[in-house]
Amino acid sequence: MPDEDPALTAHPKMLADAIRALSMDAVQAANSGHPGMPMGMADVATVLFTEVLKYDPQDPDWADRDRFVLSAGHGSMLIYSLLHLTGYAHPTIEELCGFRQLGSPCAGHPENFMLKGVECTTGPLGQGFAMAAGMAIAERHLNAVFGDDLVDHRTWVIAGDGCLMEGINHEAVGLAGHLKLGRLNVLWDDNRITIDGGTDLSTSEDIPARYAASGWHVAECDGHDFDAIRKALAEAQADPRPSLVRCRTIIGKGAPNKQGTSATHGSPLGADEVAAARRELDWSYPPFEIRDEVRDTWAEAGRRGTEARRAWAGRLDAHSDAADFHRRMAGELPADIGIKAHVDALIAAPQKIATRKASELALEAINAALPETVGGSADLTGSNNTKTKAMTPLTADDYAGRYIYYGIREFGMGAAMNGMALHGGVIPYGGTFLVFSDYCRPAIRLSALQNARAIYVMTHDSIGLGEDGPTHQPVEHVMSLRLIPNLAVFRPADAVETAECWELALKRRDGPSVLALTRQNLRQVRTEAAGENLSARGAYRLRAAKAERRVILIATGSEVEIALDTADRLEAKGIGADVVSMPSWELFAQQAAAWRNDVLPDLPPEKLLRVSIEAGTTLGWERHTMVKGLRFGLDRFGASAPAEDLFKHFGLTADAIAPQIEAALKGDQ
């Protein structure tokens, strides 16, 4: 690596000081933000973006670009400054001036859907780091499939002390070390400062030793010595292991009275200190103004990757797999994803199986048709049924494998899946028990926020899992997941609905999905061809009332068959009952009013009583039953016993439900 690119006329320190000036000016203008980290890491970022990183601002989506992740997302002005200076169309100087203000893409923390060049949404500490591990997995897998000519890039991360303290860091470090992700390089901003003060207030961990013990290469440098930075980054690139580069920095460097203290971490420097910093840096320009030599040098640095990108495009055009590569990176599916033939076979030969098993059967068809699916499980493969017969493990010895053994790392798995999805070229799915969605909920939330096509296969979805008892029996989980915006939650009733929900999850390019699946066997309630994916409606009339309709029974998952049995008992007494299966609240809410009104007519309960049946909390079902409807569920924790005994104990049987509906119709309750 050369000491300095001869095409760059301004000294690297001047380039770094441009980052410092823009960062402190934007935070000061907003009267809100974190100037310390961008000012402290400006020198390291300058070397990375002017000499090392492979990218082209004229084609931000270039598939073989290096991925850069600012895991310490609170220092967002670092990446905003870099994008602006290297020639990305956005942010403009006006948008930088509007930092943290409504309408500016320069949000308080980087959002991947607001700016090209922001690979993932960061800010919740540690998750950017863990998503970067997922990006590195995707790169190695696609390299194994398509070769060096099309896939040959690195993932670079800037992480702070907080990223390395969070528990998810341990999960990501362990996974990356185990898989020997040598294309993953993490630049640790070791400034020894947190919001509360020095890091010695809360930690005495030997971080380099931990990484080394996990199979990482560790280097270090003075984060303000350009030659030392170059040497450390070169070491990271050369080593076949994932690398941690310890960059000793001074937080808020350049602010003479506050640098090196927590005062620069999360607050504006103040007008006096900004003025003092200008003098300290010999930066005599007004706010948001960059001298021509510095701006031109940064722009030239941003053009370094143009020739490499053009050469890559030529190789892609001539490649025998060009069409498939384009399709996969665009996130498009082939015309046949294996579902139709699978559903036809189920209609021809109905099966009484758990929906986790039904998911496995659907995946056998899907994985054969879609080479881009990469599955996995958090040490529950045999319970989640996420590995299909032809799948081989993705390992350090075989990155072409399509199944990842994540170990007991639910949060790390979810974050890695986000990174894989955002990298492109793969569709990740991963399994755990539904109750352990608590462990990966922050990653699920970021899946939804980032519009990432990650699919969560969550089995053992109710008290129906039986003897493992209350600790493992989800009660509030399905409803709580429905609260997350842009998350599609599917709870299919049988093998057919499971296949339909898989199809919907795969075709959903702008957000994640959760499939909540049973441990216990369920009879197949769909035995006739529908001619369409009925689950795509969110809710539909599974069976119409035979007698005069007085009741609508609305159920999800394993409780749909209970609703059918309840309807039988009511019909035997002359009470007509529709049965509505509602695999997805979210999709039902998106349907036209005419469809929703047909499935759930807007009539008072004395004319048409709405009843919900779901083995979970009843809070929220008022949306569909109306306040005076009936709601059968579980507003307490479960118990340890066989599933059949539990459903009977908690009154979730047709024998228990039907009499209460009759009493309500008579006005007795």
C-alpha cells in the first residue's frame, strides 16, 4: 500500500480535517448529535476511503463493491461527510446543513433506505457489527458459487467501545471466527470513552485477547498516524482470518478543551469550542465550507474505483452465469418457486402433520427451485425442521453450502440474516422456538425497519408444545410481534396454508416475515383446490355457515381446527357459524374494504357475534371481534403437560367454547 496516492494533492490530514469540520458544524447547527467519534476516527476513515475501500459513488449499488458498515451509528456525521466528500449524489451540502432535521436524509443514525452508500441501519450498538458478519458470509457464499471474477470484495466496519461491549458482539465474533471470515475487517475506535465517562468505569476486559481466542487476527495502530493506519489495514487485508484493528484514538480530536472526554460524545461542542477547534485545526473557513483543493482531492479519491467497476461489468457481461447473477442480486424470483406443484400434491393427498413439518416439506420444494435460499437454525435444526435433505452445511471449508449452524446465538443469527439479506444475492431464513423471539427481537425490529427480506421460522408456537412448560410456551409472543411495523406474521393452520405463507414470505421483497409453526400435528383443513393463494388475503372464509349465520369464528394456526369443531357443535343446534382462518393480520388489513366487509360484516353482535380463538393473549383481538365479541385465548402463563391436556385445561376446546357462545347469543353473559 503506497504512503500516499500521488493523485491526491491535499495532505491526508487536511482531508481528515474536512470530516472534523463538517461533523462539528452539522452537530452544532442541529444542536444535537455526537461529534466526538467522527472527529476521533476521521484519520482512519480518510485512509480507508481514499486508499483502501473499493467503491464507486457513480454506481452505489455495484454488486462487487466493498461493504462499509458504521456500526457506531451514533457517529453518523462520519459516514454522511464521507459520502458527500467522495461524490455520492446525496447527501448534498444543504442536506448536511439539515442534519437531524425533518426532510433531510441525514437522520440522527444512518438509515439504509434514506441514502445510497449506507449499507444498513445502525445505531443500536453491536448490530451493525453483527450484520457485517452476515454480509461477509454472503460474500463468501456467492464467491463460492460464482467465482472471483464476479464476487471478490471485503466488508469493513467501524465499531466503538459500545459495539464491542454489547452481548451480540460475542455472538458475532464467535460465528465469524468459526467460519473464518477473512474478508471481514473491523476497525475498533479505541478511544476509551463512553457517555458515563472512561471505559474503566465499567469494563476491564482484555478485548484483543478475546478476539484472538475466537480465531481472529488482531492488529493495532495509532489512529492519528497515517503510516501506522496504512500498515495496520494492510495487515488486516493480508491475513486469512477476520481482523480486528485496534485504533487508539482521541475522541473529539481537534477540540482543544474537550477532546479526550465524554463531553464530546453525545453533545454539540458549543460555539466557543467550535471556534477554538477551527483555530486548533487551522481551519479558517465558515461552517460547511470546504476549500477547493480538499474538495477536489476527495472527489478524485471517490473516482478511484471507476475502472475496477467497469472491468467487473465487462467480466459480468461475458460470464455464463450473468443472467442468474443479475436475477439474484436484484432479488427477483424465478417463475416457478416450487409451491404450486407442492400444494397440488397436498390437495391430492392430505396430511395430518405439524406445521413445522409442513414447513420442511415446503422447503424441500423451495430449496430445489431457489438456489439463493440459505437456511439455518440456532441449534434447533431437528426441532425447527429447517434443513432439507439436499442441503450441505456452509462451513469454513465449504462456503458453497446452504445451511448454517448458528449455535445458541438467536440474536446473532437474526442480525447475520439481516446482513445477508442486505448484501443481496441470498434469501436467508433461520429457525428457533417462538418463545426465543425475545432473544432476537432487536434484530427482527431492524429487519422490518431496513426492509430486509429475512424469514424467521419460529416453531413450538403455543401451549401446544406441551411438556416443556411455561418457560418455553409462548403466550404473548405472536401478538407482540404483530406490533412491529412492516413485519408480516404468519400463523398457518395446516400444510396448505404453510406452503402459501412460505410463498408470501419469499415474494415479500420489502420486509421480513415470521412463520409461527406448531409442534403438534394438525389435520389438513384445506382439501380443495382454491385457484389462488388464499393466505395472501390475510383472512378468508374457510367454511360458510349452513344454518342462519349468527356467529363468525375467527382463528389462527392450530386453533382453526378447534373453530371448525366448534362450528359443528353450533350447527348441530341450528346456530349458523362461519369459520374464518386468519393467517396474517397484516395482509388482511391491506385488503380492499369490500373483501374485509364480506369476511367480517359490520353488524352488531346481537345479529352477528364475532368470536376469536387463539392460544395466546387475547389483548388486541378486539380489533376483529369488536368490544362485545368473545375472545378465547390464554391471558396467563401455561403449564407443563401434554398438549391435549393443556388445551382442555385452559378451555380451548370445542366442548368448552360452544356453550359459552350459546350463552352469549341468549344474552346470558
